[in-house]
Amino acid sequence: MTRLPLTTVRGGVTAPRGFAAAGIHCGIKKKRLPDLALLVSGRNGPVAGVFTTNRVTAAPVQLDRLYLKKKTGRAVIVNSGNANAVTGKQGYADAVEMAALVAKRLKIAPHTVFVGSTGVIGQPLPMARIRQGLPALMKQVRRTGSHDAAKAILTTDLKTKEAAYSTRIGGRTVIVGGMAKGSGMIHPDMATMLAYVTTDAAIEQSALQQALTAAVAKSFNCISVDGDSSTNDTVLCLANGLAGNPVLRKGSAAFAAFQRLLDHVCLDLAMKVIRDGEGVTKVVKLAVTGAKTHADARQIAKTIGTSLLVKTAFFGEDANWGRIIAAIGRAGVAADPRKIGLAFDGVAMVKTGRQLGAAAQRKIDRIVQNKEFTITIDLGLGSSSARLWTTDLSYEYVRINASYRS
């Protein structure tokens, strides 16, 4: 089957037909910054979700997992500035009320409204401000509201993260759009990030869930800023079928085309997250090849990508490849130092466990001065591989997180 091109579309999370959004300041954040967002579909449709693997989960994650069992979604309300995590029974009741308030105004079932929160952990949610702000938020909902919503879900982010692409599926133009937030606490499985994806595709719910799980595995679960995973991580995808394509089912060529489209949007958003990581000056792709298993390759990538010695070397533009070799050796999986190969942007530094000398070192010394580069690690043990994008660790990261609550 010929792959049809993917086309960039304006409009972010509201680019697909039938979606509208808004974002306002309601007083959760100390500064007068947007802190409450709403995303609404014109009609009910399948919904899929992937959540944090942290065993301490925020109230919105608990509620969304419950509502996801109904397999139908219509709207998402998100606040920033407060995570509503480790807030006990009251925090869960507040999440339920947030969904109920939106449902009442839209005259829809509460279980079709999903909730997201991000910000400081352990503080009660200021529900009085959310109740007061909701009427103004509802009035702002419009097809052009994607950017306002994307701004309202940010915390330490410096930039909004939006993406939308289209392709032809089943003779119809299908669009997938999305918005995300995330800057720190970013690590596979997942991160301190929220991502909301929309599509006008007609698709079975089980197929949508399979597609989203696969897309997250190749995007949001392949980035790491600091090795921390949050209590609130959520990726939701809402579909409404307004593209009018034949209903997508697992295993079909049309489903494969949709998977490619969803993969592309999720990876675009994930790369925007890591490039806007707290204090980040370098983004480094780690490509591990020649492993015995994919799990081994992934573990080595994660060990290198979270090594403080490796990350600080990136920040200092020090091509200290010995730190990478050391990280490989302590990853706890199969590795033979006599077979390891290491290259920076294709320039070999190590072959079969032996360094290639001063000329190679001078070349990679120049490469690590770039803002983005790729390190390829060949273990020489098999045919499995994995990839992960990581970052440097800067003075600015420490400053931001030393004073996060103030």
C-alpha cells in the first residue's frame, strides 16, 4: 500500500472537525497566567488513555481511569498550578466536582468529562476559584481556542506545545491534533506531562486504545529530562468520527495509516516537550543497537540517559565518552566491553571496545557543541535496538527546582 503524505494543519488540538477549546486565568496561579483549560467535542465518541506508572497517583488520574472504563468521551477540563495529588478524599471529590460542573453546563453525562491537573503536589485544590471561573471559561470555548488552552495547562514550560497533521484514509481527510505540557519530571513511563490528542476519525474504541498505547511507547515513553516520573502523567485521545471515513478496525491497512498519523503527532509533541525541558541546552538522541533484546537496549538507553555524570558532561560540552561506557556496564543487562562501538553523529569514537584516538576525539569535541546530536551505541551482541532522547543537566535546572514552590 502506498503511503500517503502527512500534511501539517493549523489549529492544534482543535484542528480536527468538531473540537473547540478555551483557556483562562481563574486565580489558581499566583501570577496572572492562564490556569484553567477546557476541550470539548461536538459529540460523544471513543476515548483512549495512558497514565503514569507512579504508584502514587493524583485524584484526576484515579478518576480518569474509572471513567475510561465507559469508553466514551466528550470533554476535558484541566487546571495548572495545583496537581491535586496526595490530597486524600477531598482531592478526589474535587476532581469529581470539576467533571460534574462541566457536565452540568454542557448537559452531558459526567463520565464523559475527563479531568487533568498539574502543579504543586499536596495542596488542596482551590475549588472556589474554579467554580467562579468556569462560566467565563465556557463562554470562551471556540474552534480557534487551541492556543489559549495550550497556554493554560503550562507550569514551568517556556513554550506551548501544539501539533496537528492530516492524511487521506478511506477516501476522506482525517486529522489528528494535540497539545501537551511538560518541562521537568520527564522520564519514560511517563513524565510530568499532560497530553491531549483529538481526531475526527471514525474508529472503534479498542482500536483507538491500541493505537494510542503504541504511539505513546514510541514517543512520550522515549524521552527523559531528569529521570523523575510524576503522579499526574496522562495522555488522552478523543475521537468523534466527523471525518466520515469507514470505521477503523485493528489490523486493516486503513488502521495502519491512522497509526502512522497518530505516531507522528505524538512524537512531534514529545520532541517539543524535551526541547523545552527545564534548563535544557542540549537534546541528545541515544540509539542503542546490537542488543540481545529490546528490553536490554531500552535499559541501557535509560541508564545512559539518566546518568548525572553523562548529562553534566553534555552541559559542559565535554565529549567524555568514558562516562557512557561506564553507564553501559552498570545497566544490569548483557554487555561485552570487547564488542562495544560508540559513535557521535556517525563519527566513530570506539570500535570493538577500543578508542580510535586523538583525531576522532577532536571531531566529537566539535559535535558536542551542537544543540542536538545523536550518539549510537552498538553492543555487538544481537539484533535488537531502542532509542531514547535525553538532555543535559544545567545550573538553570537546579535553580528552577530549588525554588519550585516559591
